[in-house]
Amino acid sequence: MKPYSIAIVDDDPNIRQIVEAYLRKEGYLTTSVQSAEEALHLKETQPPDLWILDIMLPGMNGYEFCRRIRMESETPIIMISARDEEVDKILGLELGSDDYLTKPFSPRELVARANRALRRWEQMKQRSELNSNADHQITIESHQSELLVLDKQRRLVYSCGEEVEVTSKEFQVLSLLTEHPNRAFSRDELLTLVWGDDYFGSDRVVDDLIRRIRKKLDKIPLETVWGFGYRLRSTERATEG
């Protein structure tokens, strides 16, 4: 099995060197850069399996970089920062990071958290592949118009006939909602079914993912059930083919 690759984004060369040494000892392939701008270039040319991301960077900060990554990918992100305020941790988790570690930290603890994040990522991909192996597509219609079509075998999403690019977690949430139209899913349910029952972060990551889905698929009737969760409203039956 090919070793996982990990990218370290930190403007402190000493931290980059120490973290890379420990990760390589664990068998990972590593790359390090000192800015988010360099990391964006790396994302296009040699995307890693995991990001270790400092928040306080020159130029673009880690929060903005995390937001950009989450628009396109669910690659695990571990944020590191000298700031230990709870609000900073919550913001990082809400933007989609998988973990948050305060400096100074034990390199061994960081390695353990990287191991854990990659295990969860692999389990999520396996669940997603199992769910998509069913040889059918799901269609949500309104007044004879196809508002949403999910091709689970090819993992494609269409809205009003136009293909829409979605991330792995976005596809999983859409699959759950379209398979059970009009059923309300709580945030906790979605966290367990999509992120896994060992996810420790804020349930607000669900809200952030739903916002991204609504932005990409603004015509589908994805409703908020206030104080509970979300449902996909359908006045006509969802059809499977």
C-alpha cells in the first residue's frame, strides 16, 4: 500500500523540520511549505492525504486556506496554533478542520492525531464506496422537472440537467437526504453517519456543509428543521432507477 502523504504548512522552519522528522519515522511521505499561497500551489500539483496547518501564516491565514480546501475537498486537516482560546478552536472546527492542537505540542501526540485522522478518512471513503456501489440513481422531481439526480454508481450529481461538482461528504449527505425524502435528520445523526461516531468536533460542521450544498444546489428544497437538523422536502416521491 502506498504511504500516505502529509503536507506541513507553517512559517516556522524549526517546527516544519521537527514535524517532518517524526512523520517520516512513522513511514509517511512529507512535504513542507511556509505559506498558504505555496500550499495552494501544492494542492494543484501534488495534493497530500492530510494537511497540518498553522493558523497564523504570513499573507493568507490558515482559516482562509481551510475554507478554500473545504470548498473542493474533504482531505483531513489538523490545525496547529499558539492561540489556545476556545473561540479559535471552535472557529477552526466550524470551518472544517478535523482536529486542533495548541503550540507547544508533543510531536508524538501530533503523529497520533495524524494516524487517527487518516484512519477516519479511510473508513469514511470505504463507507462512501459501499454506499455508491448500488446500481441505481435517485431522482427528486417537482412538477415533472428533475431538481436533483444522484448517480450513485458513477458518483455524479445533476441539478436541472447540469452536472454539479461535490465533495465526498457532500455526496454522502445528499445520498442520505434523497434516500429518505421528507425525513428530518438531526445534526448528531448526520455527524455519526457521515463523519463517524468517533468524531469529537462541533456539530456546526454539519451547518457549514449544508451551506456549501445550498450554494452549489440552490434549487433543491433543502430545509432547516429549527433546533434539530435538516430534511430534503419532496412533494413527489423520489424515484430510484
